[in-house]
Amino acid sequence: MIRKVTDIFHSGELEAQRLYNSHEQWSEREVAAVNNLYKQAIDDETAYFIEGQSYFFISTSDNTGKCDCSFRGTEEDKKGYTQPAVIVINPKTLIFPDYSGNKMFNSLGNIIVNPHIGILFIDFPTATRLRVNGHAEISQDMNGHQEKWPTAKRYVRVTVEQVFRNCSKRIPESV
């Protein structure tokens, strides 16, 4: 099913496109390409990529729109095993641990008042970038994930709404 452009982009994005794009209307071919680019669930290839990343960035905002961006990464357990940064539970759900931090709880506080979350994965060696947008909730239920993340204090479960790969053009080369 091909979604309409208005189902993919919000009004602000559409207005920016109107103001700053050289063309005024999306062609059927462009709509089909955008529809294919902006997925609504995580496929197997994308899940493999996500679970292979050792870090990612999250963006949250409070109920007034003030934003916060944070780094999240893997942690090594006492046996030297690197814990995964994130796990894909199913095509519409991923989960990541929350560890002790600076005690300010910026991201978790934002999630409590505004569940919208953006997640950015960047693999510098392959110049691959992937974004996931969705709704987050904080889970205190330690059952089921303690084996993977024994030092986690809680988990953040994300219901996926939008998944898309970004152009790799401006990712700096990394060794």
C-alpha cells in the first residue's frame, strides 16, 4: 500500500518542502520512493544492523518541546562480555537498558511527560545511518532482560512508528 505524502510527512515538513524545494509537488514516482524509504516497522536486515551497533543517540523532549539528545552505549559485564546496546523484540518494538548516569534523568523525565523519541544509529566505518522514531515507555520489570543487561536499572521500550535510512553523504570517514 502506498501512503500519501501527507501520511509520511507532518505539516511543518511539508511547509519546509514547499518553501525550500525547487519543485512544488511530489510525482507518483517520488511518492513511491519515499513510501519505500520510510518504513513503519523493522525488517530482518534492519534488526540485524540495529542489534550490531554498540551505541546510538536518543532525542526526547519535554511537554513544552525543549529537547535533549543523549548517547547510549553498551556496557561490559564482569566476564568481559559486551552487552547489546539495543534488542529488537519484534518489527514494531525495540528495547534498550537504562544504566546509572548523572542522576539528572533528562531523557527519562522527558519520556514521562512526552513519549515521543527519536533514535539515531550511525556506523561510521560503513557510513550507514538509520533513524527510528516512535513512542517510548519506561519499564521497571526486570524479568526477561536481566540476563542480557544485569546492571541495568530499568529499560526503555520503544513502539516503532517510522524507520528510515539516511543518506551517508556527510558521514565522516572513520578508521
